[in-house]
Amino acid sequence: MLPKAYEPQEVEKKLAEKWQNAKLFAAKADPTKKPFVIVIPPPNITGALHMGHAFTNTLQDVLIRAHRMYGEDSYWVPGTDHGGIATQNVIEKKLAKEQHKTRHDLGREKFLEVVWEWYHECGNAIFDQFRKMGWALDLSDIRFTMDEKRARAVFECFKQWWEKKYIYRGKRLINWCVRCSTALSDIEVEHLPENGKLWHLRYKGEDGSEGIVIATTRPETIYADAAIAVNPKDERYKNMVGKKVIIPLANRAIPIIADEAVELEFGTGALKITPAHDATDYEVGKRHNLPIMTVINDKGKMINCPEKYNGMDRDVCRKETVKDLDAAGLLVKEEKYNHAVSKCYRCGSAIEPFMSEQWFVKMDELVKPVIKAAETEALKFHPDSWKKPFLNWMTNIQDWCISRQIWWGHRIPVWYCRHCSEKGLTFATDQQGKEQLTKVSFEDGAKPIVSFEKPAQCPHCHGTDLVQDPDVLDTWFSSALWPMSVFGWPEKTPEMAHFYPTSVMVTGYEILYLWVARMVLTGLDFTGKLPFKDVYLNGIVRDKSGQKMSKSKGNVIDPLDMTAKYGTDAVRFSLLMQAVPSKDIPYSEDSITGARNFCNKIYNASRFILMNMEGIKGPLAMPKQAKELADQWILDRYATAIKTAREGIEKYNLALTANTLYHFLWGDFCDWYIELAKQRFQTQEKQYVMALCVNILYNTLKALHPLIPFITEEIAASLRPFVDEKEQFLLNQKYPEFEESLLNEQAVKQMEIVQGVTKEIRTIRSQFNVPPGLKIKVILSADNENELSVVRAQAGYIKLMGKIEDLQIGVNQQKPKQTATATFGKMAIYIPLTGLIDFEKEKKRLEKDIAAAQANIASRQARLSQENFIKHAPQAQIDKTKAELVAAQTLLAQAQAALADLA
RNA sequence: GGGCAGUUGGCGCAGUGGUAGCGCGUCCGCCUCACACGCGGAAGGUCACAGGUUCAAAUCCUGUACUGCCCACCA
């Protein structure tokens, strides 16, 4: 005998291995079939996968599995991402913790070795999770954004864009993360609110006058001030423009200028201009030809400032400066001020706007076809509310800073001849005593040689002393090429020809700009084709109260803990039940138990059917004819469920698919059909009923397989001897088709009567505490035989489901004494309950019925008396309203009669 | 400052132009020979607010409020 509760752990382990060994998920590249392709958003190799991965990848898995079962050549391309700064940070932390070392203690080469080791370790852990989650990824065929082929793709892109002059070097104010010691692109900067302060500082006039008061949040940058700006329309300062004031503590004179950028209402209306440390100021400085002075270096330390502060940390300098200003009587006011501060998206430390020469990609040309694709909806967003933000971002795009001053990543494929580029190259000796190129300046004469490998010699002087650019590329640079590079682009591979473009990109909306936009851009630029036509944006998995999950908050739910506890299917299904496009989902262990219970329900229903299969020889074909109402009804429900389940998949609304199948299997099949079928198990119809049961169950398992692959595969294997199926794996079987011929509106209506009457009877049983085992007598009465035709025909169902011993059906039946009364449609339901009737309860019940009926009658009558309703509403609506009125009137009359009887 | 979502029973969410559903929770009764991870039943909502369109609006439009997110050079 099978255990009573489903135990997923063993089953899942066994099946996960079986699928991989059978190469079930491998690329087929079958030219006779329509390809359906998804490239996985490659997870960063920064550690274990989290709930967000579990969610987005499960969505993809469902699509991939469903389309495979639709008969398409579906292929889900697996891989991981090297994750640039994020990964480097993880390794640095690990080094510090385990060995108390920095990356500089190891040196670049050794550090990279350590990261590569980590990749193999972490990568394997990730692939293990892929397998455990049941994702249809071929684990023998994994890509990595830094492997040889992907590196080739990166180089090809760099080279072509260099030749087209899209890639260029530029010196400008960039976002610098002091902690990560690298430049960042604009979208890698987050603007987070912070409780800061606004300091009002006095800059005295050069002529000894009182000068001007400015407001700033960054007093430590006053040493780099190049001017004070006021709005040209500002009457307060009109006569001061052109005069000079003295920077406090620095004793340097700077001019007062007029610029539109200054807001009249903010602060004092006077703005200090610090071109080297603020983006707005940089622009103002450019307009007025102001000198650029840098007082904070790449480590966040003060430089070029009064001796006292030199070498100080910028935060310390801020405090000291404020203190000294106060002492000098130049601090006019200090007020609390909440404002947005730029933070590094990887480490959270404050971004320093920093003058630096970096590599950029010019965006204006590249972006044009992307905008067109989104506008014409050749590129379609799901939900389409993302179209507008996407276009908005694309139209206002800035050039992309692609160089990062870190070690882990694709090294910029540019070389310099030490002879020819001499003046543009700065070297330093690292802690291992090796000479390293630390800084490249094109302004000072560095001459680039673009090459994948180290060139044998300099093309100009034929010298052989060549060094590679020290920077690496933004991690999103290689990600941008992912939908092409996974197929071996730029090589003309068969995979590229067959699988590209892919079908849909499924990913979180938080990386729409960071990633999706750039894939579209590269795809269109290099292939002229969109890398995918559909973008399905999923939401974020949050905690129970809607908070983002984070380690620091301690509200993280680890998917592997949950799968170990409840089974992978339960975790998957709980996510899918809530998978409405773009919607964040609140998640807690509670949401998994519901899904786990469903899995158990499937298991037990299957177990029950299998138990009753004893002595029956398969295979049993799906019966073509319904023998009775329940059969017609369940076939209709089944067909409808399949139709809706497929619709959900097509519309990327997997919550619809999950909920539909859940309610069909549990609510319709188990609660009603199996219960009704039980009585036929002992009859000659057993073979027929079992054929219907086993086929409907089996097909429902198929329909559920993309969502919960393990339990469905496991059960289907036991059922297979009884159905007409040769294929071992569900994935290779056909997804159930919607069969319109199974729809039976009349059967559904009749069944609704059976269910409705049964429910009324059950309610009364429950209300008057009729012992569950006690069979009762029920009388069904109406004023004409026609109203009773269905219950007469289906009396057996009602007797069974209502636990009725004696069911009398007839026109205008006499109501016995001591009887509970209910109404369904135009039928009166009398249940004689001598000794069990509680008069107060019955009275209350009837009064409630009466009140409801009166309200219904009033609203229906009101509507039907409106001339416009009769004139404009469709006839069906009018008929429906009339029918509802009659039903309400019947209910009222019967309830009132019953109440009168009671008294 | 601009944009986008959301606002539905205690909680979390679905939902279609014809006066509302699901899961969890609550309450009552049941270990009914598949399942107590279960079965049966009940209570509980004027679908944020104000206008408008319509015979009819929770569902469409406009505005307001609140919440969340994204974008943006008010220091």
C-alpha cells in the first residue's frame, strides 16, 4: 500500500537525474519543427540562487515544457553570468574573511585564479539547483558569459563598434564608486533618500563685504569651487554678478556668475559651482568655461585642499569643515534636509562624481531601430504598460560608460605599444613587485591597438613591448550579446540559424534597462533582427508584508530550504498560483503549504483511482460517449479547463493556468465526479467509469506537467499501463487539446441544479447537526412536473451526495410537520427532522432568506419597470432578470409560508 | 518635477459592462472504507472617494486621496 501522504524528496531526486541522463532537455535543432527558444537570464555566480531566480526560471520552465508538449522544438539555453563587480565583491569579502587579505595582496593574476576557482565551485552549486528545481535545462551544455566563445562575441562587438566609431574614449564626469574603485554607468546608480543636512555658508566678498550665502549638502567640496552661480532673474543678487567672493577656509577668490540652472526658490538662491564633483555643476562649468579642480581622489580621500584636510576621508573632511566654518563664523545655518543621494547599486556606498577618462558607447544611432521596434510593437511587452517607460528611457539615453576599473571581467581588447604610447601610459609597481599599467590617457597620447590577443608587434614601430588596457568591460556588455553569443555568434553556426531569434525574454522588470534594452540594441545592430519579439516581465518575490527580501532584513526565504521541506512542485506551484504578469508577489511559507496540499490531493486522487484499477487490464481508451449526466458534465469541465489552461500559457498568465487546473482537479473532478462515480465502481459500468477517470486524470496531469513536473511524471508513470500512451516522459507527450465537441452547456446547467439542491440539503444537515452517518428523508416539490424533471432524472446523485434514504419528488407535495425548508429555483426542499429542528435557528434562517429575496425582488422589479431597460438591454438580459425575479418571488413565498408554519 | 502601477470580505490576491470570486484565517460539525496536507457547512465585502458615459459600472472616462515603483542635474 502506498503511503497516505505524498513524499516528494525521493521522487524528485530520482526524476531529476533521470531527465538529465536521458538528455531530455538537450537542443534538438529539428528543422522540421517550429523552434520555441528562451535564453535563460544567466544568474550571477555570486552564490546560491534566491526566490527571484526560482520564480522567473519556473515561469520559463513552464513555457518551455508547454511548448515542447505542443510539439514545438523548444529549447531553453542554460548559462551563468560572470557578474563583474558583484562577483568581485563576493570574492573580496571572502578573501578578507578567510585570509585577511585584499585582492592587492594577491595581485591581479592570482586573484583571477581565485575567482575562476570560485566559478567552478559556485557554478556547480547553481547547476545543482537548476536540476533540483526541475528546470528543463540541459546541464551538459552550459554557457558562461566569460567562456571562450562568449569572449569572442564580446571582442567582435567591441571591434565592430570601434570601427564604426560607436566606441570611443572620453574624459568627463562619471559615476565613481569609491568602495568598488570603479566607474559605473548611469543606470548602475541608485538614488536613495537620505536624512542629510543642508548647510548655509557665507562666502565673504573679495572687497571685504558680507558677500553671499550659499546652501550646500556637500561642504567638503568647497575647496573645489570654481564659482558661485545665481539665477539671472534673481533681483536679490543682480548687482553681485561679476563680483568675486572668497571660498571660506581656502581663501581663494571665485567669481559670481549667472546661470539658468539655479533655482530661485531653493536654499538661498545662490549655488556653489564645483565642476569636478557634481554633474549639474559640471554642465554649468562647461557653459562658463570654469576651471575643473578635483579635491577628492578615487579612494575618497581629500587632495588639493588646505593642508589640514589633505588625505582625510571625504566624510571626515565634511565634519571637520563644518566645525571649522562654524568656528570661523561662516556657518550661517544648518538645517535637516531629506534628499536623494546617489548610491552604488552593488555596494550601496555614496557615488562620487569624478573626472575621468573612460570608454563609452555612443548611443544615438544604435538606439534608433530599438525605438522603432518598440513603437511599432514589433517588440512587444507583457504587460504592455512597460512600452512607455521603455521608450522614455530609450529616447533620453546617455552614452554608455563601459569601462570598469576592476579585475574580474572581459578585459578591454585594446593594446598599447610602450614606445608609441609612452606619454599616455602610467605604470605602477604592485605588491608583488610587478610593473602594472594603471592608467591610460588618450589625451596624453595613448594609441590603441584593438586586438583579441596580444599583437606580436606594434603596427607603427614594430616594437614588441605591448601592454593591454587595464580596465574590464561592464558586465552588462557581455550580457547584452547573450541571445546571440549563446549560439556561437559571430560564427555562422547552425544553432544561430535555427534558434535565433529567440521566442520570448522572461525576466524581472528591474533589469529592463540594464539588460533587456541592450540585448535588443545589439541584436538589431548585428543581426538586423530582434533577439526576441516578446518580453515578459515578471514581478519581484517579496516577503509576506511586501518588503523586499534581503539578508540584512533577515526576511529571506531560501528556495532550497522550501523544496527540501515541501517539495519542489509545491514551491513552483505556489509561485505560479500568483504569477500575474509584472506583479510583485508577497511570499511566505503559508503560500507553499496550499500548493503542497494540492500536490497531496493529486496524489491521493490518483492513489484512489489506482486502487480501483485492480483487476482491470489497460490500456483503456478515453470513452467517446458519455453514459450519464456526470460524465457529460465532467467532460465539459475538463474541456473548458484545458481551454483556459492553454489560454493562460499563451497570454503569459500562468496564474490563470495554475488556478484553473487547481479548481478543475480539486473542485470538479475530486469533489464531485469521483464522489458520484464511486457508486458505479460496484456495477457493470466500472470499466467504463474507470476509463473516464483514468484518462481525465492522466490528461490533467499532462496539462499540469509544465507547472509541477515531478509529481505529474511520477504518477503518470503508474497510470501509463491503463492509458493509450507509449512515450516514457510526459514532456514528449502531447499537451491535451481543447475539444470543443466535449462542451455541453445543458449538462452543466443540469448539474448546477443537482449541486444546488445538494448544497441546500447539506446546509440544513449541517445547521441542525444531523449526524453525518444519519440518512434522511427529503421531499422535493414544485408546482409543475417540468420544474422537477432534472431532479427526477438525477435523483440518484442527490440521494448519494445528500446522504438521503428516502427522496420523494412530486408536484405540490405536502409539507410535513417538524420540517426544515429550503428553496432552489422554483423547487421547495422539505426535510422532516423530527426532534432535530431548532426553531430559533430555522426562524433565523428563513428570515434571512426572506430579506434577501425581498431585496432581489425590489431591484429586479425596479429594473424591469424602467422603460429604457426594456428598450435597450439585450433580450437575454431581460429574460434573465425576469427569471431571477420569479426565483426570488418563489423563495419569498416559500420562506414566508415556512415561517408561518413554524409559528 | 514627470511617468507607471495598485487601492475588492481579518490577511494575501483573481476578476468580466449586467449588483462579486479564490486561497489563508475564523466559527460549527465530521478520523464518511483516496486524502485531517482531508470532508461538509457557516459567518464576513454598499469592490478608496467624487463626478461623468451607459438601460446597466467594481468593471469605461475625468478628477481627488493614499500606497508602491521607475525616471529626472533643486544644490
